[in-house]
Amino acid sequence: MIDELRSIGLSDLEARIYLALYESPEMSGYEVAKRVSVSRTNVYAALRAMTDKGVCRAIEADPVLYEAVPIGQLVRAMKSRFDRTAQTLLQELEGPPKSAASFYTWRGEQALRQAIERMAANANRTIAADVWSEDVHWMADALLDAERRGVKVLAVVIGETALPLKHLIGHKRSEAWRHPVSRKFSLLCDSRSALIGSFGRSVRLSALETDHPSVIELLRNGLYHDLVMEQTEKDFAVQFEEKYGRDYERIVEPWRELLE
């Protein structure tokens, strides 16, 4: 039985102590040490460990007495713990390890066009684009081709555009947007991969492609706010302007330094 008890995780000394307590319940540590012929120091240490693991129980007395947890209860408890651990391992380690998020930088006109076309062509379900009207031509063909393939495409365009997509949100420009230093853009495909960058004379033409979850979440949050604001502005435009001013000046003004 010592070998069998060792096979379920008990040490040799713990197995011997368990059998001693099984044969003679309610023994003190001193009595257990005499029964297994091991020093009291080692026996008391083993009894504390066994109590912590739920293998034996302590009875408050003077001196403290110990008894073995019935083997049926012990085996069922161990089986339950093993099943939970096994389930966790299967869930977490069933597939190959997840690779770290990747970051790729594309520079120059040709590389940027190819990245946009490739990502749009490989989207299976959804594409969300955010771009200024001056730069729509960079991704117009790729977005229209994806929509014809059955991909659900949504474009958020700052300024007026004639892009003939089914789903299009057009943002009017406030005075603060008349002469931007750069014009940011983003492309989110299947909520899995993203391309972000800027156009403008003051910045070198480049973009960052990534599948990092934080970047994906930022773009999804931005899209969420665009969708909510688009609908609420349609429904309550007059009330918003009366309460917050044109272009929400009364909300924005205290934080102007953060936005410049």
C-alpha cells in the first residue's frame, strides 16, 4: 500500500504515516513517530504537510491528535482536483503556443499600396477603414473589390467623398481640421489585423501593420464611437449644438491643450 499511496502523490514518510493513522486513529504526533520509527521533527513536519493537503485531520486536544481522512473521501477529492487541473491544461495547452504579436513597417508608395491591397484581399468577413477624403483613392479599389466579394465594408471618411460603398460614414470638418500636420488612416480587417499610418507633406509615407490586440482594440473602440456618434448626431443634432455648441466646443475647450 505504501507504493500505491506514493503513486497518488504522497512521500514515503507520508504514506507510512497515513497507514499508521488508518490502523490506529487519533494518535498524537509522538505516538505516530514511535509507530513509524522516525524522528518527531520529521513526523511533525510531515503531519503539517498532510493536514494542508487534506490527507489527515487534526483534532484539537492536549496533545493534538491526528487521524487519516477516509480513503474513499481522499481519492474522490484527489480525483476532483485532478479533473479540474486536467481540464485547465487541455484548454490552455491544447493548441500550439501563441506567437507574439508582430509589427511590420511599410515605407514608400508602392509598399503601402501593396499592403492595403493584400490585407483587403485576405479579409473574409469585415473591413473597417478610417481615412481622410483626400486619401480615399489609396484604398478605394481594394474596398470596393472586397465588398463585391461579400465582405462587409465600412468606411469612415473625414470630409466629402463620392466613394460608392454601401456603408459609409462621412465626418464634417471643424476649423481645427482645416490644416492638419498629418492625415491619419487605419484599416482593420476581420478584427484581427490592422494597418495604421499617416499621409501628409510633413511626414514620410509609411504605415505600421500589426496584429497586436491592444492596437486592434483601440481601432474597434474608435469604430464603436464613430457608429454611436453618427446615429446620435442624426437624431439629436439640434439639441447637441444648443447644449454643447458647434463642434462640441463647450466639451472640448477645457481639454484643448491635450488635443493640440
